[in-house]
Amino acid sequence: MRFRHYGSSLSGIASVREALEIVYSTGDAMMEELNRLTSWKVSDNQFDNLVKELFPINLAEVTFIDDNGNKVTKQIDQQDTRSAGKQNPKRELLNGLWREDPRVAPWKNTALGVVQATTTYHQHFSGSDKNRYNRNYTRLLSNQQSEYDKMVLDKLALVTA
């Protein structure tokens, strides 16, 4: 910034100092969050459990008539094939990102790696390619991406507890 050398130019310096303080405090908060996420250890097994939480597979149901002639529906201890057909490819893709993707590898086995894997999945693989750019941009501006990351970390906290 440039200031002319006259008496009221000092007020401009104060606004620059305020702006720089915001930048520094934001940078400090970001570093604290990165340190927190990189020190939070996540095993492969815990990540697998998180993926199951993010993409649950429903149990199959059977319907039958009981002895009283009533129609009864019960869940059985088998995966619903329709639910599994939708969720298993998502699970496999997310697990592949966690185990092999170079965008995740530097932070694998940390909560930051989890955020990186789920965000990469969310931005590059979920939904159709038709409006991906606009959808990702809207998610970022409307804070939906931050809310998604928070939801993932909340579920991770439950899985790693």
C-alpha cells in the first residue's frame, strides 16, 4: 500500500495493521487445526469402520404371514442387494483413495488424511461430471464443504473413541 505523507495518513496505517492481524490470527488458527488433525492417528481398521458409517448397507427384509394371519416384515442378517449394489462401489472407491491415492498419501493414518480422502471423493467422484465445477464451487461458497468435513470428523471421533 502507498500513503501520502500528510497528517491523516496514519489512519490508513491502522487499517493495514488490523487487516494483517486478521491474516496472522487466521493463519495461526489454521496451523493449530492442521496440527490437531495430523496428530490424530487413524488406523486402517478405523477408516474401514468410518466408511461403513458413511455408506451404510441396509439389511434385507423378509415379509411373511404369521400364525394369526398378519403380514409381518422382519430384517434378516443379510445385506440388501440393492443397498449393497449402491454403497459397495462408493466404499471401494473411498478405500482406494485412502490406501493408494497420492493426494492422500502424505497424511495417511491421520485425521487430515481422512479429510483429504473424503473431500477428494466428495469433489471428484460423487455425483455426475456434468455440473461438477459449479457444484463444488457452490459447496465451497455456501459452507457445505466445511459442514461435510465436520460431519466426517464427528463420525471419525465416534469410530476412534
